[in-house]
Amino acid sequence: MVLMSSSSSFSSTRSRTRAQAQAQAQQAQAQDTTRQDTGDMGTSTIDLLMLTFNCAQTLINVPVFANQLQAALNQDATGLGLPDLVVFSLQEVAPLAYSFVGGCFLNPYITRFGDALNLAALRFDDERSNATSSDTQTAYQPKKPYGLVKAGNVGYTAILLFARDPDRIKDLQEAEVGFGAADMGNKGAVGLRCLFEGENDGGESELTFVATHLAAMEWNLARRNANWAAIMRGMAFENPEVVVSEHRASSAGRNSDNDDDGERQMLLHEEHNEEHQRLRRRLHDISIFKPSSHLFVAGDLNYRISSKSPPPGAAFPSLDPESQHYYMRFWPFDQLTREKGAGRTLHGLSEGVVKFAPTYKYVIKPGTKDSDENPAWSFAPHRYPSWTDRVLYLDAPRSARPDKSVTVRAYDACPVLATSDHRAVFLRASVPLISPADMERLLHEGGEAEDASDPRVRLPVELDPEAWERRAAARRREVMAGYSMMLWSTRQGAILLGTIALLGAGWYWFSSWRTD
């Protein structure tokens, strides 16, 4: 098993000359002004960074992860400044018991990502400050460039939304679904939806973010596709039962005083069809494919390059471009690309050009410390290296392109970390600032037939009216399972069990003494 160092292959973006930094900083200042002040000209954008990372149930090393984030911020060749929004999709964010119980048990794992992001952002700003003259600097720099707007999780899977200006985030909604054992969140998805307000009356845009972790193992392709179907069916940003009940109540009120003549019955039939269409549109609006919203999906999607485990001596991807086994020669076998093209998963979503090496599965040299930024590694011999970690997006409607398309600025993987068998993957994108009303108008400008394959026009899977009820029941099971696991598998649980045993023994002794 050949060990490699991540520094030579994946860390080249960290080195940057002073002249490059100065040019980037000057360009960033100009582009910051452009993206904030174009307003009604139709070119305003939201600068977004979305990153997915499988944490392997381990606390991240903040300085090391901050260095990776800083390299990601520097990688965009157009020289943008700090993103307006940063979204983290995290899988296996903490041990399962802590993830199921949540709260104070999960917080130490979550807060480290905010610490790493703000450390990276401060370093990024310092780099720009050192590369520009003093007269271009502002008199005051916030202590923390980013504020946490919302953190949510479904078991192992978490989503974190950070903003440079949290006050520009409005109408925040959350949705979740579990598709692990008994619908619990050992596998699942969690989503956030919000309205982002541009500066200086620059408009607003609706954004939907989904973090997910699909079924593992090479042979589980059909299960992964089924997990995606569960997301489409079960993730609702409002309670579907309430929506259906309100619709029925409204319909009953309108139909209560109708008579039975033939003409009236025909009108009632037409009205019933119209009401059914209204209900479908209302349910569509609370799904992940809301017609007025942008959509971004990131996670450990677990799609592989083979449906079987590698036999002994199998050819593995190489980092050497001259090798006959260079990793990009394995790309045509990527399951996600094939299944998406066949319309079986990630319906309607697009992806940036993949040029990075497979992101899973890495074996770190034993004895490596979590503070080691260039750990020696090898690919695990029992798993085909695959591009399991991805970030995808639903582009603007066809009639808006190319003027108002989502523009990919960078799509890459971070270096190998000593604490995980996955590499983080990030997308840096400029998202057109399109109002919800304009988004729906643009969606239908080309005619419904043209956009029939767009999931914002027609849902691939109908929303489950009982989605919230199922999730609430699964959440109760998660809490019970989490506390049970904590009792038997953690130090805190051992202390509690020991305390209960001592109290029981003490009570038995006291009762026996009083009897004597």
C-alpha cells in the first residue's frame, strides 16, 4: 500500500505571491461594488460558497480546517472577496448518540465550523489588507466576518447557514426527512429556505439549500435513488396536512350552496379541477422544487464508479496524468452522472465540471495527528475510489439563460484531512438575484411544454401529505435511541448508570438498616 502526501497534489492553491494577492484584492473591490450596486440592471448576484464534508464523527481541528477554507476562498481566479453566504453540508457530524439527542451534546461539533470559517475569513481579509495600500482600507473590521443564521440537523446530517450580514436573511424555513432505519436520521436530509435581500434596493431572491447523506456501499445504487425520491416526497417546508386541510375547508365553503342542475354540475366539475390544480401548486410551493426559488443540494451522495467492491489487484485511479490509470479515465463510470442523465436521481440539477480526484475512501497513516495538514494517505483497498461528495444546483429557467444563469466560479475538493476518509468539496457560485415573482414568470415564458422536464414545473414525485407526522414520530424514536446509546456507550452514560446503581444500593442498605 503506497502512502502519499496530500501537499504536493492538493495544496498548490495555498501558495500565492504578493503581486497576485494585490491584483486579486483590487479586482475584488471593484467586483464587490459591481455586484452590490447593479440593482435593476439585471446583473446583481449573490456570492455563495457551499461546502460538503463527511466529518467521520470526529471534531475538526479548527486551524487546519480554517487553512482549507482559506485556500478555497482564494481559489476563485476572478478575485471575488468574501462570499455573501456560506453553507456547510455536514455528514456524520458527531457520534450517532449525540447526533440523535442534539442540543448541548451536538453543539461542540457544530461551533467549530463557525470558528474555522471566521478564522479563514479574517486571514483572507488580512491577506487582502497587506496587499493593498492603506487608503483603501476601512476604519473598522468586524471581529467575526460571518454570523450563524441557522443550524439544523437530522441525526448524522447537519446544515449550517452563515451570512456576512444576517439581517439580509428573511423568512427562514426548515425541512427535514429521515430515511435510515425506521425513518430515523442515521441517513437523511435537512434543508433551509430563505429570502435574501440585496443591498441598496437591489432586489431579493429566494434560496433553498439541502444537505443530505445517501445510502452507502457500491451495490446500493437503487437505495440511493430511493433516498433521493424520499427527499422529494418527504421534505416539506410547511406542514402538508395543514395545507390540505385548509384547501378542503375552503372548497367546502364554496360548494355548500350549490344546486343539482346539469349546468351547475358541469361548472362544479370544472371548478373541482381548478381547485385540484390549486392544491397541487400549493404543495409544489412547499417542496424542495418551489418554482420561485433557487435550489442547491450538497452532501455525501455515495454514488460510486462500480456496483461491486474491487477484487484483489484491481486498477485504482492514479494522480499521475501520464498514467493509463489517471483518475479522470475513471470518470465515465461515475454512477451519479449516469443515473442523473437517465432521470433516476437529482432531477433537473446541474453540476460544475469535475476535475478533482476521487473524494473517498482514504486511509490515513496510523499515528497521524489531527493537526497534521499534509497527512500521508492511501486509497482504501476494499473500496473503489469514487466521487461520493458533490454539490449540485438547479439553474435559472431556460428563458433567463445565459444572462441570469448560475455562474460557477470554482468547484473543487479540499486536501485530505487526518480526521476523515472523505475530502471536503466546495462550490463557489454567483447566483442571479431574481425575485420570486420574476423567477416564476421566467419559468413559464418559454411555454410549459418546453419546460416539462423542469421539476419546478412538474414534480417528479408527489409530496407526502403525512410527511411532517412521519418525521415527528421518527424524531421521538431518535431521542429514545440516542439516550439509550449514550447510557451504554459514553462516559456520561457510565457515570449516570454508576450513580443510579450507587443510589439503588444505598437505598437498599438504608431500608435494610431501618428494618433491622
